[in-house]
Amino acid sequence: KQLCSAAENEYLKRLGDTLNPCSYIAEKIFKEIVDNPPALAIKGGMINSGINTELDELRQISYSGKSYLTRLQHKEAEATGISSLKIGFNNVFGYYLEVTHAHKNKVPTEWIRKQTLTNAERYITPELKEYEEKITGAEEKILQIELQVYEALVNELMDYLAPVQTNGNILAVLDCISCFAYNAVQYQYKKPRLYDGEDLFIKNGRHPVIERNLPVGESYISNDLELNKTEQQIIILTGPNMSGKSALLRQTALITLMAHMGSFVPAEEAKISLTDKIFTRVGASDNLSGGESTFMVEMNETASIINNITPRSLILLDEIGRGTSTYDGISIAWSIAEHLHHSIHRPKTLFATHYHELNELEEKLERVKNYHITNKEVGNKIIFLRKLARGGSTHSFGIHVAKMAGMPPSLIERANEILKHLETKHVDEEIGDAVKKLSAPKLQLSIFDAHSETFDEIRKVLNDIDINRLTPVEALLKLQEIKNKLK
């Protein structure tokens, strides 16, 4: 409260003025409750000494029980001459004196035998029973008094419920603000500009979590990013495995979210349009209990995104379509990109993919732009530069990554042989050509085809048919006639 009231910031001053220390009840709690109370009041032991006189007296009786029993054991052992005499306790008949069979002839007649064991016998005495009732009653009474004191304190605290709840909310805000301030100073965050526009611009953005967990001496490679609704609505992001595509998607989402939270952001500059939804489709997981495969989960999540986008949405898609065959995956990914581009909402989208065929979208859709994460090949090795650059990538370097993961050399060598064999057959080019053809479908018949002689003959045959009088056999004959004309 004092720190907030002394601050120059008006908002902090208001928070400080609103805080109510509740001095009386706070002092009472510290005075009556022990420093480390049990989780449940019913277990007792939560009230300090000096609060209730009767409670203190009963505790003295209870706590001195061990010393009393020790004294009683020594006294009876000396009186009877039974050196091995022991005092014990069980839930059946409480405290007892245990005597071995070798000394049972020394047991006084006033002792009452309660149990016979293989090697000993157990007895009770009037004095022992009296003390047992006293100590047992003390423990029950202690818990009863503690609960009464605790309940009285809780009832008194209820009068302070409103200010305590207000204090809790204010402290939560102060905790959040102090964390924001600490991170901003510690990690050189900058103040973002949040505005009611349509563009998203981040200069030298960084991932706030990854940059803190890098090896000693390694620095995070920052990247610029821009999305808008006029020229660069969708970015198709390609690049090698492990190059940092997913990290770029995540850092964009985190920077956008942090800006809306009121935090400074890990970037040199950030201009963030007001965003109402951040949609993500990243990672891979199945739903075995629901009978859903990884691909089904992926499609469900993507469908949810497609059906709920708004003009202020930010969409992050990572490797859409990878859970199925290559052709199916490319077709689905291509169609999703087209749908987002043609949507009246024009949601800003980052689309990371291994399907290099999607680079063709830049030539066909005006607001789609290709980017890639750069890398450098040195001999047989690949160095990830992790820098975003214009243009699409055409290599995944999956075998290089497999080698880095520790795959056996023989396996890597065989994979390279297969890759060379496939490349000589131009598999990639065939897929690319197929996608290009699919992207420009023939929507109508040629004007010449529509008026060809064969077409006229077929139309005449169809026009002459009386469907209501046509038998199944005649229908088959007519179908055969049409088929012959097409040959």
C-alpha cells in the first residue's frame, strides 16, 4: 500500500488507495493461528498457546502424558520387582501393563488381567484406567475448544469478506504488473502499439520462452513479420525440418496475445491490430478413447477454425494434411488456403507446410506470399540460419535431420540412395504438375465441343426418347447406341 501510494503512476496510486490492510483482523489471525496450520481444521493443532486458558491446561495434561506413563512404569516396576514391566496401548482396552510369564507370579492381586499372549500377559489398574480417561477426555476437549475458537475467528472474518476479496483482486493485478515490468526490463521487451486497424507488423520478434532456454553463448535469431488484408493476407511458410517454422508461428501468437494482455513484447517494434480470436492448428495427437486418428483430430480442429473465423482473427496452421497421403494432403492444404483467401473475412494467416507445391499459390492468389526459413549447406551438413526470407523453399532436408537424430549410417546411406532414385524419376515434378492442373480445372465444355456433330446426334437420340414408355431393355439398347456414337 505504501509503495503504490508513493508511486508516480496514477493507476498504481488508485490501487494503493483502494487497498484495505484490515489491520485488526489480520493481527488477530496472526495472533491466534499457528504459522503452519494443518490443511483441515478437524485435525486440530491450529490455535496458538495463550489464546484460551482451558485449552492451555488441557494441552499440558495431554503433552505431559508420556512423562507420566514413564514415571508410572518405573514406580510399578520397583513396587513389584518386575524389571521387564512395560506400558502399552491398543484400541481394544486402551493403556495396559505387560508382564512376561516368568514374572506373572509377582503381579499384585488388584491388577486386572485383560489379555493373555504367548509370552506375556496384559493387565490394567484403577490408576492407569483413571489416567487414560483423563488424557482421552483431554484430547477430545482440546479439539472441541480449538474448533470453537477457529469458528469464532471465521465468523469475525466474514465481516471483512468484501475488503479481503477486493485486496485479493488488487494483489493479483499488482502481481501481474510486476511480472510484466520485470520481464520487460530483464529481457529488453518493447511497448507494442495496439490499434483498431487491420495490419500486423512485428520487427525483430522473438519467442519469449525459447530465448530464455538457449545454450550458453547462443542468441535467439529474431525475425520481421507483416500480415495485412490488402497485399499479404496469407504467408505460405516453407523450410527444412527443425529450421524454426513452428517457433515463428508460436512467437507470432504469443506476441499478439501479450500485446492484448497489456504486456511489453519481445520485439524491437510491434504494431498489432485488435484481434478477437487466435486460432492454432499445430502439433500432432490422436484421440484413442474417442476413436479418432491423428488426421481426424487435425481435420476436426481445422474445421472448427474454418467455421468460426472473423475479420479480426489470426490463424496459425502448421503442417496441415501431413496425416494422410501426399496427394490428399496437398489437395486439402491447397483448398484450405484458397478458402481462407476467398473468405469475406480475409483472416490474417500463417501457413507452415512441407508441401512445396503450395508455393504455386502465390502465382494464383493475389494476397498469398511465399516465405522460407533460410539454411546453409556446408559439405554434407546443413546449418539452420533461422532467418525468414522471401520466396519458397524446395527442400525439406529430412535425411539430414534423421542423421542428426542418430540414425544408423547404413540407414542414412540407403535413404540417400532411394532419394536419388526417386529424384531421377522426377517424382516431385509429377506431383507439382498434377497440382497445377488441379488448380485450374476445366469448368465448362469448349464451344466447339458443345456443337460438334457427335453431340448433335446424341442430343437427337435423347430428345426422341419417351421415358414414360421406355422398357428396361429398350433403355439398354439406347445406351448402347449412344456409346457406339462416342467411339
